[in-house]
Amino acid sequence: MRLFIAIELPKNVKKEAVRVLDELKRQSVDGRFVPAENMHITLSFLGETEDLTGAVRAMQRAVEGIRSFPLHLGEYDSFSKGDGDSVTSHITVKGDLKELNSLYESLNAALADEGLKTTKKRYVPHITLGRSVVCDEITEAALKSIEPPLNASMSVNAIVLFQSVRRGRDMVYVPLHRETLN
């Protein structure tokens, strides 16, 4: 199974993220865009594993001492892998990043204790809009000037273990387990 752990987005946040996504689609030349129903804030990508029990135990330990905290959407931005073709367009995440980073670090430690895959990269919380997105410099500048989404605040109350399932040409994210924050 292909698994990851993430924070689900409420409808109001998805609605505002889709507004930015629609503008990205309108102004870009090409790309693979994320369907609204798949938008989330990734905490950990586990990859291929059958260890559901270990993942759930890690999630249970990770949320100990973590209280609900607020997040909201920031501005449009993009990552590049330096090859010119691998541009990932996203919306930044703002809010209580200290608590979000505590949750991320706690989850990574708990996953490592369970022998599951972790990442050594610096955590950059974001909501992916598209991959291999092609924009010219003028379009990229115009996208960065889009007003940050309004009414896009949320309270993080839980983390979710998802399975990525291919259905035809589409990826569907199926929730397998939800762990509520203290």
C-alpha cells in the first residue's frame, strides 16, 4: 500500500485553494493539477508499506501533548528541483507553525521508532496545486501577486493516514485512520 499522513482541509479552505488553482490553470501553459478532493497538508509520505499497525501506533504517540492549533492559507509559491521541468506549484501555510513543526517532529520520531520511512528534509508546510507546472516569468510573478485566500482559516484537530489508490488515470486518497489531537 502507498501511504501518507496528512492534515485534511475543511471545505472553506479547499474552496479558497481551488480559487488559486483555477487561476494557476488559466495562466499556465501545462502541468499536472491536483483535484480539489486530494488537497491536503502532508506531514509524512510513508511510501509503499503494509505496516498499518506501526503507522497507527506512530500517529497515536505523535499527537500526545499536541493541542489543536490554527492554520491559514498564505500566498502562491513554487518549488523547483533545479532541472527546469520539475516545478511544484503550491500555497504556503501560515499560522501556528511552531505547533505544526512540533507535530511534524513528533511524528517523524515516532515513525522512526516503528521502523517506518521518515524524511530528513526541512519541513515546508504547503498545499500542492500542481506538479510539472509550466509558467513564464511574467505568469509566475502574476500568480505570486494573487491576494492570499480570504476566509481560509482552520483549526487542526486531527491527522489522517491515507492510502493512495489508482483508479484509472486518477489517484484517489482513501482515509484509513484518524488520530485526534489532545
